[in-house]
Amino acid sequence: MPSASPLIVTLDGPAGVGKSSIASRLAGELGIAFLDTGAMFRAAAYTLGEGAWDWTQGILQQKLGDFEFTLRGSGKDTELLLNGQPLPEDIRSEQVGQWASQLAVVPSVRAYMKMAQIFLGQTTPLVAEGRDMGSVVFPGAKFKFFLDAAPEERARRRFRQLEALGKPADLEAILSGINQRDDQDRNRSIAPMKPAEGAVVVDTTHISEGEVLAEILNTVRPPA
Ligand code: DC
């Protein structure tokens, strides 16, 4: 008898909507790993450096051929490794986010990431979060969600996060970065960010993270 494929829950949505935090909590509730695919694009952008999006497809393919992403652990302790090493904190900067968004339009980069993500999902049950998890990478996922929130609210959340970390932040600059990334991620020709067919769309503008998590769990693990 063929063995059942691992459980996949997809969580897509725009920058700053809180996907990573919800994905890690959801993975903890389900006792499985979470895959932060934005971190994969960020790690590639950071490692290859500014302007890599202008390289030829052949060079990019060759460079990405040296990348191997693996996962370790589960729930909030999930670790994503690149060639056996944890990803550096620097990938979280706004600038690396911008580079990642630019690199993410390149066909050979998307093809590589899709292959690496499918490979991880073949062996590991996952909460997979990103932009195209439900629409392109895991169209057959058992549960699909698309989280959204007004750009102003996402900018405020990011501003509060940075403040809590004691890092200087400029609300207007954050909002303009979010709008620019939304525009790039929504309007690219390959795998544009959009709710997947069959995805439950959750508008999180006026609800707390705990309420979003409860709504998702209600679908994934309905009360008996
Ligand atoms: O989720 P994030 O902000 O860390 O993602 C960084 C960028 O990576 C995002 O602006 C677009 C790209 N990305 C993508 O194209 N597809 C994904 N599945 C995840 C991220």
C-alpha cells in the first residue's frame, strides 16, 4: 500500500502580516516543523549579494546548485539550515527583504526554491509559509490559508516589533517598503502572491495573533 504523504498546511500572505510567528505557533500546536520560505529567499539574496538578480540564469543555477537547505526540530524550535549552518540574523533586515523580493522574480531562482521546498515537504510534515505555498509549491496541501491585513496595520506591527527590540524605526519608511514589496510580489509574472484556490482567507487587520491562530486551528483540528 502506498504510504500517505506528510501533512502540509500552507500559510501565504504579504510582508509583515505575521505569518512566521503564526506558522511557528501553529507548528508547535501540531507538533511538526515550520518552513519559513521567505528565509530561503533571504538567505540566497544575502549569500549571493546585491545585484545577483541581474546575473545570467546559467550562473544563478550554478551558484544555487551549491545550496542545500535542511530542517531540524519542530514547533518554535524548528531550525532552517543552509549547508548545515543556521541562517545569519542579518537576513532579517529590510534591505535583505528587498533584495529577496527582487531575486524572487528570477525564473531559475523560483525553480530552484520550488524544487528544494517540495523536497523538504516530501519527507517532513510542515507548516509552510510564504507567498506561493498553496498556489504553486503545494497545490495539493490538505489545508491552505491566506493571511492579509491593511498595509498601514502591517507597518505598525513591524514598527512595534523593532521598537520592542530597541531598534530605531521610521513608520513612513516601513510603510513605503511594505507597499513596494507588495507591488513586486503581487505583480511578478511567475508565482505572484495571491490566495490559492481553496485557501481560507483570514483578514487579520482587526484581530489578534491568538485569534488568528484559534481560527486556523479550528479548521485544521476542529473541536470534537
Ligand atoms: O516573507 P519574507 O518577507 O521573509 O520574504 C522575503 C521575500 O522573499 C518576499 O518579499 C518575496 C520572496 N518570497 C517569495 O517570492 N516566495 C515565497 N514563498 C517567500 C518569499
